[in-house]
Amino acid sequence: MNPAAINHRLLDMALRASPHDIRRCLTIVCQKRFRIARSDVKLVVDHAEGISSTDVPERHYTDDDRLDLKAPLMERYVAWVDEQAAAATLPPLAELRKEIARRRWEREAEGKLRTAAKKEAEEKAKAEAAAAALAAAGGEAVAA
């Protein structure tokens, strides 16, 4: 999967959020609202799962994914997210799909236009540089 795929799908839904924004939300909700210890939250959101890079036995010899420690936090967070989703008013699914597809096509078309404009500007700059070089070469011949 392309690393930008999640960001693009979020944009298709008109959400200006990155995976880091989602991780930030999880961290804030779990620590501030649920008062879950930072060390427990780090097990889920920290790339190193809250483990120091200098902890050799943990890094190299332990094969524990700690799902038993992560599950309660994630279950509580997912329940909260489900509550938020239930409280939100969304259009019917067919209408939502159509709108997401429209936004995706629109965003892709804008990207293609930007790419074409950039290519055109590069070609124009290249042609101007060639014309300037030709004029400079012609000017030297006249001066000689």
C-alpha cells in the first residue's frame, strides 16, 4: 500500500487529518478523558511501544506483542469513537459513497491540472533558456 493512501482516502472524505492526527486524538482522549497512564498509551501509539531503544533483552529476545495490555485501552477508545459516530448525523450510505467518489475525482483532476501546469512552466523555462543561450552565442559571433 502506498504510504499516502490513508491520507488520500481521508481527503476524499473531506477530512484534513493524517494518521498522526488520529494517533494524537487517541493519545489525548485516553490520557485526558479516560485518565489512562501515559506508559499504557505509549504501548499503543509509540513506534517503539514505549520500550527504550537501549533495552537489549526487550528489543532482541522478547516476542511479546502485549495485546493483552493494549486490548483494554483500544476497546475503551473504540467504544468512545463508536459513541461519537452514533451521535454524528450522516447522509444515507449511497449518498455518502457518491460524495466521496466525487471528491476523489475532483481532487485527482486538480492534481492532474497542477502537474500539467508545472510541466508547461518547465518547458517554457527550458525554451527561454535555449533562446537566451542562442542569443548570447549569436551576440558573441557578432562581437568577434
